[in-house]
Amino acid sequence: DIPQVPLANGTTIPQLGLGVFQVTDPNEVKDAIKWALAAGYRHIDTATYYQNEEAVGEAIKESGISRHDLFVTSKLWNNVRGYEETKQAFQTSLDKLGLDYLNLYLIHWPADGYVESWKALEDLYKDGKIKAIGVSNFEQNHLENLMSQTEIKPMVDQIETHPFFQQKELHAYLEKNGIQHESWSPLGGGRNNALSHPLIKRLAENHDVTPAQIILRWHVQRDEVIIPKSVHQERIEQNRDIFAFGLDEDEMQSIADIDAGKRVGADPQDKEWLAKSTTYGGPKK
Ligand code: A2P
């Protein structure tokens, strides 16, 4: 079974979810979710930016699984800032997903204006429209700035994390502050990633599992929530089978040692990129 991780507000999040970033073909989205739900996943991570909320909603509806048993996350894109604007964008996401509440809603990036947007998330949370609220790609400076001006602490921070970009300092800061570390691109996003690193391959052979399973298991043992993306049924199933074996302390340390400080995504401190990102709405289909 997939473990549930407690959040600071008393709700829980399944430790493994399916990511659907860069999956824009509605049929591909629906197939991936269908396979994931059949494999026991109950947690789906989407975002307005991914432009697939409608297909995610259809897949959920077609599954017949009770809403109560599902955990659905979406995210506010950078082109929307401000209290009313954020509330409207949230409602648009709900409508596209065909849902009447979200389990988790995140501010996607720390683009300027996130404090006003956060106030909208706080009120939506108090109204029960979102069961837990959080941020994504926020580093310590953004979190401190946000928390010094608002009432409710983010319950989750979803950040790029993989063996070549381990986020050791931010991980410790989140842990100290009771903010759940959630990892995007846990496998390193499929480019020059750790799947083919000799250490990861050796550990995979020793445990008779795949390199992807070693990496995902490493995340799990760091108490992260993970949302590996795949559109292949056998990989979706493989990525779920990471709860019946364990890495020992030496093995965990050997992976800690291959950290290379190498991102695959944007740098949250890159103000120019953040400013530019507020001017477009997401990839075109
Ligand atoms: P695909 O969707 O074609 O299966 P991340 O979640 O770190 O961003 O990684 C996603 C990338 O890793 C995608 O390119 C995905 O490809 C690939 N991937 C997902 N699961 C596995 C797996 N078990 N083995 C190898 N590659 C995988």
C-alpha cells in the first residue's frame, strides 16, 4: 500500500502520486491516470500551466472512484496574482477538473505578488474549498517573506529534487518548519539524469529492482512526497513498487554523495525568468 504522510494541518497526502507535467494530449493524460488508478495510485498532481485539467477531470470521473478516496493537486500559474484574480483562477481550475474542492492548491512559482495570492488561498482553505495549501519552487527567502506577512504557514513546498539536485539545505529548513517536502522531477526529468549513474545501476542490481525504483525509494526514505511522471503503464506500475524494499544507511549516504547541484528546471532566484513567466499562460496544445 502507498503510505499516507501527515501534513501540519492534520490532513494527509499519499506519499506517491502521478505527475502529468508535459502531457497535453487528452488521451495520453486519461490513459496514464487510468493505469495509475488501476495500480493503486490515488494522488494526481496537475497545474493550470499543464493545460490538462479537463482531461484529468474526465479521467477521474470515468474511474468511478469516490472523490473522498482521491487526492488532487493543482497550481496557480504565474500570470495570475492578486486576491480576486487568484480566487477566480482557482474556481476555473475547479470547473475544468469538475470538482468542488481540491486536496492541495499551490502557488506554482514565487513570481512577484504571491503574498496577495496567498491571502486568497488562506480564505479558500478556511472555506473548505482547499483541504491543504502550499507553494512550489519557494526557497527559504521566499518562504520567510511569505510567512512574515501572512497567517497560515504553507503545508507543502513542491520543489525540484533528484539525486543530482538534492536540496539538502532547503530540505532541512522545510523539516524544521513543519512544511512537507514534495519533489518534482524525482527521477531528474528524463534528461542526463541519475537513472544511468553507475552507483544507481549497481544498487538496482543488488536489490533486483530498476534504477528508477532505487531513486524513488531514496526519496521515500528522505520522507519526501513524490510525483514521478510517466505515460507508460509498466513504468507507472514499476514506480509504485517501491514500498517492499529498503536502502540501508550506507546506501542512502552513497546516493547523498552524488549530489551535483544540477537543476533541470528554472532557478527560483532568477527574477528575469520569473518576470517573463507572468506574461504567458502556459504551453499551447
Ligand atoms: P515516460 O513518461 O515516457 O515514461 P520526472 O518525474 O523525474 O520528471 O521523470 C519523468 C521522466 O522519466 C519522463 O521522461 C518519463 O518518461 C521517465 N520515467 C518515468 N518513470 C520511469 C521509469 N520507471 N523508468 C525510466 N524512465 C521513467
